[in-house]
Amino acid sequence: MKVAVISNLVTSDITKNQERMLRLAQDAVNMDAEMVIFPEAAATGLVINGKAGHDYPLTESIPGPRNKEWAIFAEEFGVYFEAGLLELDEQVIYDSAVLFNPSGELILHHRSNDRGWFGDDFNPSIYQIGSEIPVADTSFGKVAMLICGELWQPEIYNQFKERDVDVLIYPFTKSISSSTDIVSAWVKEFPKYLERWRSTRLPVLASNIYEPDERKPAIGGAWYMDKYGNLRKSSPIRQESILIVDLK
């Protein structure tokens, strides 16, 4: 299974972000990818501020305009398509991720169980979390996701470890203050990610969004760790990238 783990550039222009995602997915298919993986909140960035007037326009339902295009792409090119999004269900916002199969069917819908994606002072009737770790059957085994901060929460992580899973997809948003040396800060912090991924004893496909214009920019990057805990392949931070890996 050839997988494209994509770190896409995100700006404030959601329409252009979506177009960029689909172009990158097309580039990946042209490189024979059978699955494309995008980060958390891939078409918008995780730029919520707790004000409904600002945050609701970032969201969409499932199905919704952007994720319908992801499903259509999956069916047209016969690939798996995963991406994160800010989901709207009635008036509630979730930090979610979806996986479509090569027939364009939604086979995995994950809502983050971690409250860390929104502020403590955000309206709890609007910003909410999920309660499950769903698993999907695919042609390459059983797949589950953890979104960003879920990886670090013991209760959520232990719930994940209890599931029968063959592959972990990890879409996330790692930001580092622009007032610091971003590269040096990441070099110091990255070993913690490696240790946590390694502890899953699973292949890990990790994609971080690239959002350079924020005061605390998301630094980008993509990684593939095999089930033996070896970091097999990675792409540089601070740039858009398509990481092609052979998932074994």
C-alpha cells in the first residue's frame, strides 16, 4: 500500500485551501498513492477563538461541501482519503477527522475526545468532544485515529490501546511561537513524539498542518514510523510536503 502523508499549507482563504488540498491529492495520485492523509482541520487550520461569529464559518457538516469533494475524489481515483475538519452538527462544533474508502464511502468518522482543542472559557454548549475511538476495516487492516492532543491524554490513549488496530493515523496541529527558534524547539520536543508513537507498537502515519502566518505558526511536517518503532521516513518542517511511503 503506497500512502501519501501530506502536510498542506493553510491560509485564511478556505476556498483556496480546499483547492490546494485537491491539487496535492492529485499530485499524490500521480505518484501512485493509494491513500492520501491530511492533517487536523486541513482546509481551515485550527484557528478558532471561541467567538461563534468567527468560528461557525470555519465549520461544515458531514456530509458538507468540502468533505463531499473529498469523497468524490476518493471514488474518482479509487483511493482512500483522510482529512481533519471542524465539524458542525446542528449548533455544536467538533474537532473531527474522516476517512473515505475508494468507493467514496465514509468508513471512519472520528471526533476528538480531548478538550484541549478549545479554550477553557469557550461555550460548552457549542464546543464539544466525542466519546469513542472508532475503527475501520480497510484493505490494509484495521485503522483508527488519534487527533492531536488525544495522543497525550492517558484515559483516551489507554482506550485506544484496548482497540484491535493495525494502523494509526495521527492528524495534528503542532504550533511553536514565532518568537522562538522554531527548528531548535522542535528538535528538543520531537523525541517525545517518537517515544509516544513507538509505544503504540503500530505503524503510525502522522501529518502536521503547515500554517506559517499565525503568531504561533503550525510548523508542518509528515512522518512514517513502522510497527517496530523505526522512523522510516519524514518530510521537513516549515514547508508544504508530500511524503510517499510504502505501508507494510
